[in-house]
Amino acid sequence: MNLNILVLPGDGIGLEVTREAVRVLRVVAEKWNHQLTLREGLLGGIAIHKTGGPFPAETERLSREADAVLMGAVGLPEFDNFAPEKRPERGLLGIRKTMGVYANLRPVRSYKALLDSSPLKNHLVDGVDMVIVRELTGGLYYGSPRGIYEDAASSGVEGEDATPEIHAVNTMAYSWSEIERVTRMAFELARKRRRKVTSVDKSNVLEVSQLWRRVVTTVAPDYPDVALDHLLVDNCAMQLVLNPKRFDVVVMENMFGDILSDEGAVLAGSIGMLPSASIGAKKASGAWTGLYEPVHGSAPDIAGQNKANPFGAIGSVAAMLEYSFGLTEEAASVNRAMETVLNTGRVTADLRPSGTPATTEEAGEAVCQAI
Ligand code: IPM
Ligand code: MN
């Protein structure tokens, strides 16, 4: 098979973790005789430095040509005081939207070898196996009006908030079809798992969440073999650490998913462990394409030190092999190899190993060997 992949290392530890993930890809390609075509592009802070913007047209073109995209991380502290539209993060939001990858799958599971890496009690964490399905191209991240306004009249803000001072507004907006397509993705996924969907919303306060719940409830009878329950997002945040084993597939809007997946990382032992697959886009040819990225950020505090955990990125490669290329055996082999390495205890510093921590390169190399 020809694997035509665009790599966007991005910023900070993104460079180091994607290097290891690509190494794993090469080993897989060699072992199973796949033809690997790798191209590299700019996204985020590095793209601002080299081209003036976080999501260059060239990167957009390359992403259209690729079968799948592997992204590292974006964000640099030097842009901390910049307006959202000028920041590296806008590049990531741009590519997600242009690719149309509306469903972000974030698997959260516990590993026996990492039970002590989590601050939670072992018996709570042992056996956790869920997938957070985060809606990725709508909601608060994209809605308009948005902005900071000197005078309220121009912001679209009305009523008592319209006093003459500085106002800021963001908008959470969803359409029926946007909710329906990600809901169906969640139900389909649940059918391959333990057949349980939990939908998360804030329907006791937000109209958007009331529509969310209505759509999910309307779609559910098409999947009579899957159990459905609803949780309010604040309660969900608590249940995630109180009783995480109750969850199988958990579906929610964009920002709720951003927040709760970082919380979920605590169950896995470290945010460095979490991979993600952003899917939903279909090319003109009918083939599915996807964007694969670890859940963690660019971690400027440890960037360039060969300390970062590459497993989130390597797990994202496994997800790519499975979802974009249908290479189930290869994907399983990558996941097994990671588990083998975890069992040796030679893991990166974020997992608080008892002995000397492995470097990013050593962890990547060990996975390659295990494959
Ligand atoms: C994530 C990140 C991004 C997000 C940032 C970097 C834009 O936090 O993928 O979870 O908020 O989606
Ligand atoms: Mn996040």
C-alpha cells in the first residue's frame, strides 16, 4: 500500500515526538512492505516565523494532497500576548476546519505498568478504557460574533451588557447536522466497543446543549443495540475521577472535549500518553482522510531536551494506520510494542519511573525494536 503522509512537526516538543513517530512509521512500512511517501510542512509558530502566518497556503495544499496528516504540537510562549487570530494555535484550528475533520477521537485507557504514574488510586484507574469523542470544527472555538470590542454596539452584544466599556464576546453555535454527524460517529464507534454512549452537555443552562440533547435523543433509536445516557458536563468532570470505568464512548462539544480530555489524561498516567485521531473528512475520491495528533501541547518548558514522551504521537500513528489506511494488524503491532516498552519500566520522566527515565529517542527506539 502507498502511505502518502504529510508531517507537520509544529513547535516545541512537537518536533521531537513526531521524529520518533515517523521512525515508527518507517519500521512499519519496511516490515509490511508499504511504500512510504513523507512530506513535511509548516504549521503554528514556526510557520509564522517562516511565512508570516500560522497556516500557510502551501500547508493547506499539501494537506489536500496527502492521505493522512501527522501533527506534533503548536504554540510558543513568545506569542502569549498576541490576539487569537495571530497565534500559532490558529493554524491548528485552521487545518482542522479546512480538512473538515469534525470528530476527534481521544482514547483514554489505563496501562497496568502505569497504575502508579496516576495520582488516583490504582483500583479506580485499573481497567479504564474509554474514548472521548470531541466535536472539533464547531462550537465556541469557531462561532461568530467573536472579538474584543471598545464599544458594545459594534460587538452585537445587547441589553444591559451594552454599556460603553470594553467588551469581549465568543459564541457557542451548533447546527442540527453538525451535532448529528458526530453523534452518529460516536454510536458507530460504540458498536465496535462496549456499546455504551454517554452524551455530555450543559442543557440545564445552555440552549446549544438543549439542541445537542434533542439531536442525540432523536438519533439514538437508530442504534437500539447501544445504551445511551446523558450527563451534565460538571457532573461528568467529577464522574471521570470518581468512577471512570463507567465510561465507554463519551461524546461532547468542542470545548467541553478539550477540557475533559486533559482531565482524562490523569487516568492514563500522563498527558504524554494520549493519542488522537481527527476524522470525518472525505476526499473527492471518497477516501477518508484524517489528522492525527497527540493530545498534549508544545510544552516549551521541556522542548529541545529529549525528555518528552513520544507515546502520544506514536499512538497517533497507530490510529492513522487503522482509520486512514485500514491496516489493523500494523496498528495493533504498534500498540502492542508500546505496551511492551511500558512493561520494561524504561519510560520517559513524565511517567515518574523508579529508575533513570528514558529519553524521547530511547523510548521511540525501544518501540521500533519491539515492533
Ligand atoms: C488540543 C489543544 C488545542 C485545542 C489548542 C492547541 C488549539 O489544546 O488539541 O487539545 O484547544 O484544541
Ligand atoms: Mn487541549
